[in-house]
Amino acid sequence: MATQRKSKASKFLTVPTRPIPVDRDRSVAGLLEKMEGAGFGARQLAEAHRIWLDMLDDTTTIYMCASGNLIPSGMRRLLAYVVKNRFVDVLVLSGSVIFHDIHEILGRNHYQAHPSMNDEELEESEVTRIGDLLSSQEEYREADEWIGSVINQLELSRSYSIREFLHLLGRELAEIAHEDGILTAAFKSRVPVYCPDLLSTELSVGIARARFEKKIQFNFDITQDTLEMMQIAEKTRNSGIITLGGVDSQKMVNMAEMSSYITRTNTRGHKYAVSVTTDSVPLDTRTPSIGGNHRSVFGKLLKNATTAYVPSDPSIGLPMLVTALSQTAAKFMKTRKRPSFSFSGKDLGIEIP
């Protein structure tokens, strides 16, 4: 019998895809394990879960960057769970995410819309449409007023970093909240929260209102936030980044690389990176490679970094990831060496193993 010759392609065609079976396994983690044998978005979502577990099992500082309408779409409890259980260590959130979080922690809601609703009638009723969701403009103004009431209690003879201000908002919310949101969970778990785009979002309105109506001279020291991010990056041994929504939300983390020359250190790049987004990304970026446009999606990566690009609305991908983590992460959390932060006024104490 003639010996069968191997084709040149055979060295590449080694791992066949495994069609996802239908069975009675009700575990989301079990479903993701099956999806890891598939391709495209199914595989990327499964790999995102595995990479998150790898981060928890390693000595890794985990950044979570988030933007968009995560809270109105129903993600508040999931995100609070992630923070409360220390599945992440540093939060970089858009002002919209923070404002919507405050709105719901104060006991207000977002509501489902219907295509038949008339935008002119909504506007006349002071109701704002956010995609297929609704919010009350009057209730948003109440959130503005509450933010101003917190500012009114502060010592106004000095400036505040944005991170310190958000920590204080979390403290005040924790005293009145019936259910945790991101800010209250971050306050209780001693997780720093940064907001790079505060001035271009709803969060700035309450601050401006306090100054306009009550003549409160409240000032931010924005360089303090940059210095803290530099110090976290400088002390971090391994880092991982999880991005929910547009990649712009992670630019503040990327800035640590650009400013590293100040501390005369070389940032190593992320060892792990996960992006859950609907942003249009070239196909070469979706594959596990650090070449091409990969850096534009994940920031600076360590050589041989493990990545997952999940082409999904975070309101679809996040519930599956967090539910799976609730089933699989416990054994890793028992031995996890995680960063610890202490909060004393404007100063942030940073201890990273």
C-alpha cells in the first residue's frame, strides 16, 4: 500500500471545530465551554470567560473600562456583583455610566420603550428616549440636585481629584441605597473609580448646577488622577484589561504608557485583554495576534498576550460572562493575590503584590 503523503496544509489543519450540541446542561459556564470549540463570536465569548479566569488565577491588576448605556440596559446589578466580588481592581467609567448608576441607586428606574411611541409626545412629557429605553427628565434633574447637595457638604478650600470625588459620592450613596450599584460597591470594596470624560457627559450637569445656582466654587485637580494611574501601572507586575462598549473608554489606561517616561519606567503591556463591543473592527484584529490593528483595540500588549474580541452588545455578552464567573470563579478567588488601595483624602495608597 502506498504511504499517504501529508499535504503542506496538514500542519495548520489540526483542530477541527466542534458543533455546539443541544443538551440539558443548564450551566452557562458549561455552555461557554462547549462554545469554545466553535468559531467567530461564540468562540470569542467562551475565550473571554477563560481569559477572565486566567486573570483571577494570576497575580494580575485587572482594569475594567466601560462606556455607553450599560446601566439603562439593565447591567447595574451585574457590574455591582463584579466589583463587590473583586473580579476587577480598577474602574475607568464614562460619565454616562456613572450618572445612570447614581440615578438608579437613588431608587429611580429606566423604562422600556415601544416603537409606536411618538418622540414629540415623549418630549412634551419630558421623557427621553435612549434607543428602546426611556428615562424621566425630571428624575434626572433630581439626580443633578443630589450631586449638588453632596458638593455643598465638601470642604471647598481645596480641589478634589475626580477619583476622590467619585469615592465620596459612593460613600454618600451607600448610606441611603437600598441596593448596590457600581459606586456603592466600589466604595465598600475599596476599588478606585476614574472618569476621563466627565465634562462631556450628564455627570457634569449637577456639578455645573451647584455652581450656577448656589455659587459653589468647586474645583477638580485632574492631574492627580493621571498621576495615580501612572503609579498603578508602575507598580503592577501583570495587567489585564476588560473593555465594555467603545474602545475610547480605555484611553486613560493607555495614557499610563505614554506618561511612563516621567517615572522612568517601561510599561510592560497587558498580559490579558478582553473587549466586548459592537465597534467595527477589521478581521485581522479579531484573531489572536498582536500585529496589525490589535493595539488599537486592546492598548499595549505584552508579547504572547492572550486576547478575546467579542463582537457583541455588552448587554448580551456581559450577562453570560458574569453568570459563568459566578459558577466558576470561586476557587480562584480563594487564593487570588489582588491589589489593595487605601483612601485618605486626595491621596490614594497603592499596594500591589
